[in-house]
Amino acid sequence: MHNPQTQDLLNWYDANSRAFPWRARANRTPNPYHVWLSEMMLQQTTTTAVVPYFERFLALWPTVHDLARASLDEVLHAWQGLGYYARARYLHACAKKLCDEYGGEFPREENQLRTLPGIGPYTAAAIASIAFNKKATPVDGNIIRVMSRLFGIETFYPQSLPEIRRHAGQLTSEMRPGDFAQALMDLGSTVCTSKAPKCQACPWQCACLAFKSGHAGELPRKLAKKPLPVRYAMVFWLVHEDGCVILNRRSEKGLLGGMMEFPSTPWQEQSWTLKNALPYAPIDVTWSLLDPVVSHTFTHFHLELSLLKGISHTKPLGTLWDFPQNFPRYAFPTVMKKVAQAAQTHGFF
Ligand code: SF4
């Protein structure tokens, strides 16, 4: 049974959805290759700019197998003018990996999608929901704006992100998650615009707290004009078979100097793939990517931590371990306390 607001948005979408070459027509099955290609191109780029590139790529490489057979140079060349060339490299690497390891089929689950080159939390949720109708909620700038207004969220962004994610997740349709995601994107782009939202045309006007209070134009509240940069890392949650968890003491110098932490990759501005993260693993075991993403905002950046879980049968010399019940003895910074909390909430110990 849909939440009434969910149904209102889907009804609006049925009548107002935008047509794009990557979108499946009503009652047609979406093509995962088209969905992935478009989502990669749309990062930091407008739909208008993407359309000719998307059509050119499909003409050159109609399937993911064709793209995987292309040389990186060819792909970079076709990408020229679209900017952010790392996306083109990821695109090519991802196509090759899909063909080498998945027979050219996209995995359907967010967790698996996030192990592929260039696919971070947003893109994984977009592909899972739009291509495979899995219940997932991609949260981008449009959705942040719409949720902040609908629920009258006064908390400053990006601290508001967990609240926004929770609301968006609760509204996401069980039956039509892909349509719901695309409906939110369309609503944010055409009706709930940053400047002068067209509230009279909005299916959520009756429920919208920002509309009721007349503050729509002021939300979402931002900490600063320039958004904080986002850094990403993967945390290695390594449990010994006796129940101890591996710990690490940070270097004395630098941020959180000398404090305890769970080992992680460097905190960098590009999102991580499992393959890129593994060289930083404390021990060579099998790692699985887990659902929770822990967010924390420092003064100068926002940090998004993904969790990898592994089981160890050994405690190599020089490594530090302890039982979770002893964690209160250690000086963990807040961000690491959040990691431990997420791990406990999800039953990792
Ligand atoms: Fe946005 Fe206005 Fe709709 Fe509220 S009523 S969600 S502010 S367009």
C-alpha cells in the first residue's frame, strides 16, 4: 500500500514525466546499459548537454560489450567536451569488468553495483531502482531540495543528509521505486526548482511544510555558499573469530592525531571501488561491502564512509584488537563512534 504522498507523486509523474533517450517508455523494460550510461554522464552535467553525447555513444557502442571492446582512447575521444574525464575512464573500466566478470550483465543489487568502477552510492541506487525496480533511493541535489522543503527541514545541509535520506527512503514506492526516483528527479528539475518553485503545479503542495510556512525559497539551508567538499573512504571492519575487532591508532600528527580508529582507506575526494580499496586492507581476507554509509561533517569537509566487513582467523604480530564491549576505554573520535554504532545496529557484533 502506497503512502498517499507517494501515490500523488506517481500520478503526477504518469502525466508529466520527461522523455529522454535513456528512459524506457511506459510499460517497457528499462535497458540497464542505457540507465548506467546516462547516470554516468549526468553527474555534474545537465540533461540538455548529455542528450547528444548519449546518442553518440549508443551509435558507436550499442551494447556494453561494444563499449568494452573499444580502446580507452576512443572512449575519451568521444567524451571530449563533456568534462570530468575520470568518468570516461571509469565508464570504460566498468564496461570491461562487466564483460570480463559478469558476462556483460549488470548486477541488480546496490551493494554489488558499488563494487564496480565509478559507481558510488548515488549511481548504484539510481541503477538499482530505475533499471531493476529495486527499492533504492538515489539522493541528489534535486531530491535534497524537495525533501528539505516538503518536510520543512531547518537543519543545515549537509548535516541534514541523514534526515533527508530517511524521509526519501520512507516515501520510496515499494511497487515502482524506479518511477518514484525519476519522478523526484523530474519534480526537482521542473517544479521544485531552486529559485521560484512552481508550487501551484506541485502534487505535494497540500503536504509541503515549506509551502505552508512560505519559506520554500530559503530551503535547503546551507552552511556556506560553497558546499563543503565531500571525501570518501572505506572502513575495514575486521572481526576475529573470537569476536575481537581490529583497531588502529592514528598518527600523532594531523587530523584526529593519536586517536583510535577502525582502519580505513585514505579519505579522498573520489569515491572508492572495492578494487581500489583492497590494497589498503589491514589483512588479506575476503571483504564484503555492507549497506550502511556513515556520514560525518568536519569543519572543512564532509566524510562518507562505506563499511567493508571481513573475518580473520589470525591476529598478525603488531596488530591491535579488542572486544566491542571494551571500546569505551578508547579515545574514538565521533566519526569512529558512528562507525561502531552503525556496525552494532546492523548486527556486525
Ligand atoms: Fe517544492 Fe513548492 Fe512542491 Fe513544496 S509545494 S515541494 S516547495 S514545489
